[in-house]
Amino acid sequence: MGSSNAGVSDDSTTISDEVGGTTHDTDIDVVDSSRFQEGERVLAFHSQQLYEAKIQKAEFQMREWRYFVHYLGWNKKNTYIFISPSLFNSWDEWVGIDRLMKLTEENIQKQQELKKKQDTDKSSKGGRGSQMKTKGSTGGRGRKRKSDVPHKDKYAPPPEKLVNIQIPPQLKKQLIDDCEFVNHLGKLVKLPRSPNVDEILKKYHDYRLKKDGVISDSVGEILSGLQCYFDKALPAMLLYKNEREQYQESIRDDAAPSSIYGAEHLLRLFVKLPEILFYASIEDETLTELRQKLQDFLRFLQKNQSAFFLSMYHSAEGFDVADKKQDN
């Protein structure tokens, strides 16, 4: 589930880059021949890191083994009516054998070395994003850059099986700008955001209460579910690579991401929801009602777009593009 890149696409635009990507370019040798057993604890690649996981299922299909893994320690005990508990249990997903390693002392050492190497790379590359050249970065957004092409996961569900959550055109444009700022201009959302995700969900709650005179149990549970899932999904699949260092610096003292991040990252969650819902065991009738309520929430975001979303991101030095142009 966490293995596909977040993307929003229409006839002319694709947004994906590195959000939630699972490609890994390392010098660690992964197991490429042995069969892992159901119930076995392993190390699994996820978002260019190695995590301890447990093999839930093993199937041999299309001349290769596939494994359904559960990442240990990522549980959430909440249960919701309209959003299946399986959405919140973990980033359970099907992976190929190339994503797995035996849980041995040697491989644990490799896991630690990989983390140390990536931490070192982050430090050495600090500030580089703010020095990126912007020539040609604002033109021809309809063209796919090499980095815009999503990584194709052969285990991803077919598009026709996904629930159709329509993101309004204005919010699609917001996603495009978001991708442009972070990946091609080297900018970041200034944190903490106001309003944050918690506050936006509360504002929607008050909006529905004023409009309907009462809040149904389903709406309250969906809002709680969105908040819970956002907090779990943000570090695993909603961040671009350039934002990970900022995340480490911003989330301290067990602060919830929903209290730090805002509408920009919340909107990215809706890009992921069709695939997430595919893996949840939700009856068609319930899924239809859930989709309608999610669409209503997106309309609420669109209606309040100018109040909820930033129009300019800031650079690593702490000033935005407009300020930089004035200084020059």
C-alpha cells in the first residue's frame, strides 16, 4: 500500500516525483532467491529505509513469490465505521522478494549502516535545494520531466478498481504548484502551519454542524479517521524527499503531524486514498457513502482555498521567491 508514488494526473499533467516512492538505490545485497516463511520476521525496504516486518502471507504467482508484510510497531488501535480499521493498522503491503532481507545480526548492521549513510547524505546536501537553478522550471508544466514519471509498482491495483475520488480542478492546480515549489524550486512549506490539519478538520465539523444542525456519527468518525491516518501516513508516504529533513526538525516531543502541517499536505492524502481504500474491506454501499462525504470535504477545501493554502513557499534561507527577486 505504501509502495506506490502519490500522483494526480489528468490528460496533460502528472504529479509524483518522490512522494512515498519505494525505489532504493543502495549497495546492500538483498535476498534474491530464498523463500520466506509465513510468520517469519524480516527486514523490508520501505521509502529507502529498512524496517522490521513480519510475513503475513506468501503466494507464488506469475512465476515469482509475493509476500504480504506487516511493518512491526506501526499499529493504531482505532476503529471506524466508514473507514475500515485495516487502513489504520499499518502500512501492510504486498512486496517482491527483492524488498526483503533475512533478520540476522549482519543484516541489522546493514540496516544501521544504511540509516547512518542516509543521515550523512542529508547533512552533506543541506541547503542545496535553495541553490537549484530555476531556469525553465516555470514553463511547460504539462510536459513530464524525468523525475515526474511515477515508479510503476507491478503489485499496484489496476486503475479501474480504484474508487473515483474527484479532486476539483482548482485543487489539482494547487497540487501542481505544490510539486513545483518543493521539487523544482527547492522551496518548503513554512512550519508550523496555521490553520493546521487539526484546525481544518474542526472547521469542517463546525461547518457541517451549522449547515445540518447536527453532526452524524459517520461524519465525526470520518474526521477522526482522516486525522489518525494523516498522522500515520505523513512520514511514510506524503513527504517529498526534500521535506524529510524539515520533518525531523519539526516533529519533536511526540507532536502529531496534524498539529504541525496544514492543507498542503492534507490534500496529498486524498491523492493516496483511492489506493488505500482498495485494500480496505469496505462494502460497496458503505464505500459509496464514504466517497460522497470525502467529496464534500474536498469541496470545503476548495471553497476555503485562499484561507487554507499558502500562495508562496519559503526557501532554506528563510525567505521566499518573491523576496529573493527583490533582493536581486
